[in-house]
Amino acid sequence: MLTHDQILRYSRHLLIPEVGLTGQQKLHNASALIIGAGGLGSPIALYLAAAGVGRIGLLDYDVVEETNLQRQIAHGMSSLGKRKVESARARMLDINPDAKVETYDQPFTSANALQIAANYDVLIDGSDNFPTRYLSNDVAVLLGKPLVYGSIFRFDGQASVFDARTGPCYRCLFPEPPPPGLVPTCAEGGVLGVLPGVIGSIQATEALKILLGIGDTLQGRLLLYNALDMSFDFVTLRKNPQCRICGENPQITQLIDYEAFCGVPGQNHPVSAEDWDITAPELARRLQTDSAPLLLDVREPHELQISALPGALNIPLGTLAARLSELDSAREMVVLCRAGTRSSRAVGLLTAAGFRRVKNLQGGIHAWAREVDPSLAVY
């Protein structure tokens, strides 16, 4: 039973007939696993803790950086350099000391996912990459648990609930991931700071409804939100009989290699081979010689207004494949972007197309600003 202090804390819930004392006790006995403690995970974690969900798992393996603070509201200046799971946990316990927060400061992988997720009632995907999304979905299907899905990019957000026991799963909607590099991450393409607050709050709402057993969830519907015109649209989803994991004849009966499936390395692995990389100081030295390499900047044009290297040729990554004829395969080339992620993909594309004298600026223009020219802005 709830204590007198807890009854006072959750009194606004207790006044709602659909929740009441019985519902609040359900939340107190319930559990949820939040995969990611960043933009989406922050509002999800704070609202579930405030709502009185008794046991909350928080999984992330990153540290708090200043660029996170524009949107990741679970963290602050005092958390810079700290592990995200510990920073978020401290904020959750400050909101509700009764919450039991279990942290997993590790990657979510095929080796540990089933064991971690097995002890939670609902899984909530707050990740920002396709390998983790497919892994989260498959774990939910194999364990027979609901998955609350959300994604964000620039001004657009999506949310849904996938539960293969009674409806479609994520693979029913997206059987295959997009080609590597086609869909940029928030770090590459940007995101309006309040957007993860909107979508994360919707995810938290759906999780609470699932745990309480009330209302109509987003199962069977994909919510599409656009912040620019403040529109909410819905797409009806149906279970795919041919789905590889939840269809009539499933082909996936155990977890697979999701990085290989999505054609991209995970965030805990180097993006490019060492022999593709060149450091900022080494590039600075090479640019002073008679055999200076061509600089190829694969960022978007508006990013060059923030910082750029003189003389660099700008071909955004999304258009690179169609513009290979503009490049001289015989000339040595160094590809650069903001932090080295997009440029490493570009190097992969170029080498696959037959370019051999190509390098990736390790750490991108951020490394150049840090190690060569501190006057350049970082973002």
C-alpha cells in the first residue's frame, strides 16, 4: 500500500477516476526500461519517475557534453563530463526519491539485450540509430513485451507502440533499414531543442497508459508530428504476415548482428579503418607542401557559415554519389565534416567507387579547431 507521503505526492493522480489509488499502486509495482538517456530519454525518464513508476531501467553509455544541453533536459552544466545514466538518475531521484532507478552504462547489444530487458514490463526506445531500433524491436518481440517507439529529426517526430502479440512490430513498418548515410542523425542534421520534449512526453504518456491498462494507445497507428505547422497526422499500421520476426513464418528466431544488418558500425566501434584516417596536425603539415591534397567538405552548405577550411570543395554527403564525376580519382583527397562521421561514410562510398587516394580527417573540423586553429567555431 502507498504511504501517507506517497498519497500526498500522487494526489493529483488519485483524483483521476481512471487512475485512482488502484492505478497508482499499479504504477508503483510496475517497471520500464528506457533505452537512451539523451533527447528522448530525458523527458521520458523524468516523467516516469515523477509519475511514480516503481522501477525504471536507464541504459546509455555516453557522457554529457555541452552540445547535449540544448535539448537533453535531464542534464545540466554541473553534469558535463559525467556519465549520462548517472546524471539522469540523480535528476530523477531529485524529483522522486521513491523511484528505484537501475542504470546500465553499457551498449545495448545482442549479447546483453535479452537479459537486461527480460525483467521490465515495457520497453521504451529513446535511441538515435537504426541498429538499436531494430534490436529493441526484436527483443520486444522475442520477449513478448510492448515497445514504445519514438524518433526525431529537425522539426519532425514520430511515435507509436509496437506489440507483436496483438499488432504490428517495427519491422512490419520498416522491413529493411535505409541505405547507410541516407538518413542523417541529429548530430549531423540538427534537431529543434523542444522537439524531443514533445515526442518524449508522448512516449511517456503511452508507457503510463500501457502500465495502467487505460485508454487507447498508438498501437496500430504511427503518429507524425511537424513542429513548423504544428500538425499531428496518423498513419494506420497493419501486421505484415510476411514479417521476418512476427509474421506467420518467422525467419528471425534469435538476435542477429544489427550493425551488419544496417550496414553501419555501432557507436561503440570506430567508423573507419585506421589507414583511412589522417590527423588534423598531419593534414595541416601536408597542406603546406607542394603536393597538398584536395579538401572535400561533405557538410551541408549552411554549416559552412559557422566554420570552414579555406579552399575546400563542398559536396554534401547526400549528393556525393551523383557527383563523383566532379572528382579526380588520381588526386589525393582528404574528406572532412563536423566530427568525422559523415566524412568516414563518404570515404567508404568513394573507395567503393574506385577512389584509392582518399583519407578521412579524424575528428572532423572540431579536431582542426582543437588542434590547429582555435579561432574556428565548434558546434
